[in-house]
Amino acid sequence: MMSNNGVNFAPFWHNGPAPGSFYNFPQNNIKSNSAIDEYGFQRNGGPITTGTSIVGVKYDKGVIIAGDKLVSYGNLARYHNVDRVFKINENIILGMSGDYADFQFIKQYIDEIILSDFSADDRIVLKPKDLYTWLTRVLYNRRSRFNPLWLDMVVGGMQGEEPFLGHINIRGRSYTNDVISTGYGTHLALPLLREYSEKGPLNEETAQQLIQKSMEVLFYRDCRGYPKYSQANINANGVTVSDHEVKQNWDLALSIKGY
Amino acid sequence: MDAHLGCDFLDHPVSTGTTIMAVEFNGGVIIGADSRTSTGSYVANRVTDKLTRITDKIYCCRSGSAADTQAIADIVSYSTYFFENQNNRDALVSEVAAEFRKFCYNYRDTITAGIIVAGYDDVNGGQVYSVPLGGMLIRQSCTIGGSGSSFIYGFVRENYKEQMEKEECVEFVKKAVFHAMFHDGSSGGVCRVGIITKDGIERRVFFAPSVDEKPAMTPASVTVR
């Protein structure tokens, strides 16, 4: 395999992508051969101040998105009064997980979009699917330049009369569904949420209970969890963002002795 | 490492392995820091001043790389001076904090800087802003930073109260910093404290108590500006 016994094959292709290195599409001239470029920048060093799971549930008349109020610094529970769920406008709510600094960066651009909407004063306002698509394109572009925004986001809202719920991940892959979760929620909450949502459309009360249960499980089982969470509920009546606390049940501990 | 035969400071960048904190109180903010700058395990400067002036009433506490934080503080300080000249008004604490965040976020892969911005302005009174490693920006009423801060999360959680009186708050900051200095090898020296109110800054320096004793009540020096 190592030697071709003197026989040398012509290259399979010329001037095309070389696996392992950065490929410049025809009109681009991006130099990206070394780990550090001429300005001293390296590839994304990874997330630093992070938010953990977000959970989202669609019900018959609206959507609920919830996430705990913690931003962690590695293992350290650093900032514990932080909202990771936001009202964007009357039609859209957004939950973030991942690097909080990257989120603050993209939020400025989202705020500008909302402001332009307001200034245009033409009664046309951003809808959830618009934001969802925009975020997909932005995150995909950053991923393709090897400098991702380290974020996993859940967009929810009212697309006209219909509730909308979607997920965009760090690499710009997006999808919509009746139930969404990021981080640990994918493993812990999503199976539970899917079981209930597949039985039929949920009403607001069941959706609320599912969220509560998911947040409880996430607090028990996610090391980076926190018992206080905020939740955004959107429907035809508007958006309410509220604070909640997980009802913890540790009675189980009393019955365990030894190992 | 052994090529340098015990001089590990030749391999390490200069860092303000540090303890810093800032607390809002009734009338302004109190900022505190230790005074040790280390290169590996050598103390490069034992009397550092980590409470850095941006404007007369807005200061920052620096932790992380000494070079990076000094460079950024110099830039933000100039940028703020220019802003105040062009806008004919004093900069707000939030504006200075946002400027710090701009640099710390955009250069996040190149620098190591954990900064606390604290000061007084006449719109929102005393404010404290935290700009940690990734470059996020968050306002808090009490925040700690630097390597020594790990040791005092418990102490601060137990003893912090909102809107303390000035002297009570100075005691709290001083004790917290001394506790951190005791445990953290990268923190040490003296405890520098700054009290920022509408009248400007009053600086104090406290010497560390003997390891058996409780911290001294009277400061070694008081400067009012």
C-alpha cells in the first residue's frame, strides 16, 4: 500500500478542495493555513460562560419555552440571575443555550432588526420563522468559516394563527417540531416530551406540566442545572415571561442507606 | 521546564493571578484587590495597583494577563477621554463597561482578561459590571474575580447584604480579600480598597493581619482624591 512500485497515478483532481485544509471557493481569498493568522486570531477557543438546556413545547394555541437562570463558568455556577429566555416581539420568543457572550453578540443584531421593524412603521413585523431562518443562515456561515457562534437556540412563536417552534444548532442545522430541547434536555426531557406530544395536541395546562416536569428532571440530573428557571409563554393574547422554581422532592433519600 | 533549573518564571507569562471584587453600597461602590503580580511562582511585583483609573469616578479591577489588561485599560481610558471631550459630558459606567466588553469579546481568542468595571455616575448612581473571560457583560450588585475569588464564594454568599453602609462595606471587602489572599498562592501583599462616590475616590491600603490574628481595624494609609 505504501509504495506504488514505481507507478505514479495522476492527481485525482486539480485546484479543488484538499481534505483537511481550508478550501477557498472560487471568488474568495481567505488565507487560513495556519492555526494563528496575521492578527493573532486562532480558531474559536470554545465556549466559556455557558447556559445549559432549553426546553420548548408547542400546544394547541401557543408555545412555551423554558430554561434555568444560570450561566456557568466551566464547573462553577457563576451568574445565577440570568434570563436565557426572551421575548423578541409580540410574535416571537427565543431561548438560548451555549456561550452567553456569543449570544449577547447576536442579540444586538436581533434587536436592530426589531428596531428597523418598528421604524419602518408599516405594520409588518418579524415572524418566528423569519428569525429562525435568519439565525440558521448566520450560524451556518460562521460554521463554514471555522469560527462558530457557540449557540444552540430555540425559536418559538405565533406564525400568523399557527404556533411555531424550531431549533437551530451551532453548525446551522435547523428543524421544527412540536417539542424541542437542547443540551442535556435532548437526553432527559425530549423522550418524555415526545411521548406525551405524540398522543395528540396538548393544551396549555398539560404543556405547562410537561415543562415543569422537564425542568425538575433537568435539575436532578444535570450537573450544570439550577432550580430557578424562567419561562416564556406565547399565544394569541401575547407574551408572558415569568420566573419559577423547581418543586424538589428528595424523600427518596430517606429510604436509602449504604450502597 | 527543568532546562531553566528552577527558574520557572522564565516560562510563564506575567499574570495578575489575583483577587478582585466590587460591591455597590449606599452611596456608591467599593472596589478591592490584592497587590501581587506573579510570573509562574515568582512574585514579579508585590505592591501592584490593580485598581485602574478610567475616569475620576470609574475604575476597573484587572485579573488575567497583566499585559493584556493593561493594554485594554489604556485603550478604554483613552477612548473614554475622547468620548467625554466630543460629547461634552462624563461617560456613564455602563458605557465604559460596554467598551471593555467590545475589546474582551472581539479579541476573546487572543487575550486573557477578566475585568470588573465599577464606578459612579449621576444617572444610575453606583454600579458594578462584570466582564469575564468570554467577553460577556453583566451588571451585578456584588461581584468577585481572579484566581483567589474561588476561595471566597462561600464567604461572600454568607456575608453580603444589599446597600450596606460605607464602613460596613469596606470591612466586608477587606475581610473577603484577606481570606482569598490567605488561601490563594497567586494573591498576596496588601489589600487596596477604593471607595467611589459622587465626590470622587478615596483610596485605602490595608496590611494583611498576622496569620493568627484578625484583620486590623485601622488602615495603613488613606488618600482622598
